[in-house]
Amino acid sequence: MGGCCCCFPSKPPRENPMHPIAEPLIKRKPNHTPPYHQRPPVTTHAHKGMNAVVRLKTGFERFRTNVNNKNPKLFESLRKDQSPKYMVFACADSRVSPTITLGLNPGEAFTVRNIAGMVPAYQKTRHCSVGSAIEFAVVVLK
């Protein structure tokens, strides 16, 4: 069990905070390793002084115009149901989008994002969100 390259690029499991073993972490080295991936392309540009709500609204309007309106059949079927082919566990790092990185279209992957993209060992009383997502994918989405 280890972290993703974004969060824990060279840390062994015992130093990973998501690891279930309760032991002290070794002190981090002062020279932080930068992430190994390229920054994804930006689809909406925030102008200086742009309000956060306006930024999100502008992004949604661009999505609707450039993506949704150009693929009406795809989004009509996604509105009714989802049947993804893949289940992807990914890091919650805002710099990486699994669908962009893997070249997937909307509806192709059921994505679970958390710190370091971890799938912790099963424990009845801990880490229930990942287990719940797996159960939902297997039982409901099939």
C-alpha cells in the first residue's frame, strides 16, 4: 500500500498517513519532491478580480456550450442511467483529473477520489467511504 505520485512520491507505506499501521511517521526531508505529472489544460480562465461564483458559472456555461450541446445523445443517456466500464481510484489532488489523464468521456468511469488514491485494507469500522463506493459499483452499477 503506497501513496500516489502526487502526495507521497517516495514514501514507503509506514510513512503514509493513510496506512492503517499506527506507528510514528519519519520526519519529512526538507527538499520536497514536486509532482510527476503535467498540469492539466485549463478550460476556463479566471481574470483578475473575478468572483469565484462568476468563475464557476462561466465554466459551466462553457461546458454546456462546448461539450454538452455538441453531444446531446451522450448526455441524454447519462441523464437516465449510468453504466461505467471502469472504476478508477484516484488522488483528490486538484491538479489532476482522472478523466483527462486517462482520456475518458463522461460516464465511462466511476471515480473514487481521496487522499493519495488509497484503497485501504478492509476494516469494519474504518475507511467506510471506499468500501461503500466499491459496494455501490458492484451491487448497483454492476
